[in-house]
Amino acid sequence: MWIVRFALQRPYTFVIVAVLIGIFGSAAIATTPTDILPEINIPIVSVIWTYSGMDSDDMSKRIVGVCERALPTTVNNIQYTESQSYDGVGVIKVHFQPDVQIDLAIAQVTALAQSLLRLMPPGILPPYVLKYDASSVPIVQVSLGGKGLSQTELYDLGQNFIRGQLATIKGAAVPLPYGGEQRSCAEQPKPRHSVGNGEDGRPRVPGGHQQQPKHD
């Protein structure tokens, strides 16, 4: 082989080349920046809607479906969308064209979500609009369990105590806890024992009034 014959004829040249490769390789290793989670330009935006107490079917029809149909009418350069609906949570992934300006896309999605609040069920909060990249992928998942504690108590510990302590860590993004049971109050009126029943059998409140939240 010609390369073997060339190396045997000029051994010093090959020694010098090997030394240079070692020197430049060591310098490149020492000076090359490293990152555990590098920034990758993935043109995907996630829209996360939350509404406690609503099942997955209603989330899909009343919240996720409305937002998913309105996205192509206002937001530019959408390639396609995909969605998943759970109990109380709806996730929409908006895939954009490769050459899109992702910051402008996030601004358009956020503006659309704010305008859709009037069409949503009363009391719903604005959605979380997140850029999908390597740094937003969860790297640690924490599960809670305790003997003698109910699911409601575990949810309170995760939401009000553990989440607040983890959020103070530099660079950490801690989402809301998923699962468990939130504190709720159920009322079962009995028309026969209610005060001021009408002729139709519906209970009447003795005093005061009921207010529903209004969106600006």
C-alpha cells in the first residue's frame, strides 16, 4: 500500500504529524464549550390549558377543540397541530415551518389564547405557552406517597410546600403537580328542607347573591 511505503520512507514526517494531531486535539477538547442541554431550534410551541373538574371529553370539545380550530386563522406558518386531552388538562402542540421566527410565533399564540378566554367556560385561567426545546424536557420526575395521607393531602404538600422549595433552585422550572385530588366542596340541596322553596321545587337562598368571575 502506498501510504505504508510513504510512512516507511519518511518516518519523521509521520511522527511530527502525529504530535501535531495530539496537540491540536487536546487544545480543541479543552476549549470547546459543552452544554448538557444545548439549545436546539425546534419550531414547536406547546399550549397547556387547565380547568379543574372537567373530564377529558369536555376538555376536548369545549376548550382544546375551540383553540385548535382558531390557531390557523390567526397564527402564521403553522405546519400542523396535535392535541391530547386529559381530566382537567389539555395539551396542544403547534408545529411550525422550519424557517419560522419562534419568538413571533409564541407572541401570536399567546395573543390568540388571551382572546379566546371569552369563549371558554367561566373561571378558566390563561394557558401556559411554552417553547418546546431540549431545556423544557423534564429530566427529573418526583412522585409523592405517604402512609395515612389521602390524595388531597398529598396534592397540598406537593403544591404548597415541595413545589415552592424546588422552584428556588437556579435554572429549575417546576410545573404544577399532576394527579391526586384537589380540595373541593360539594353541596347537595334538599328541596324539602330548604328555606324559601318555590313552587317548582328549586331551593332559594335566604340572603345574599352569587357572583361569577368576569374576564376583562
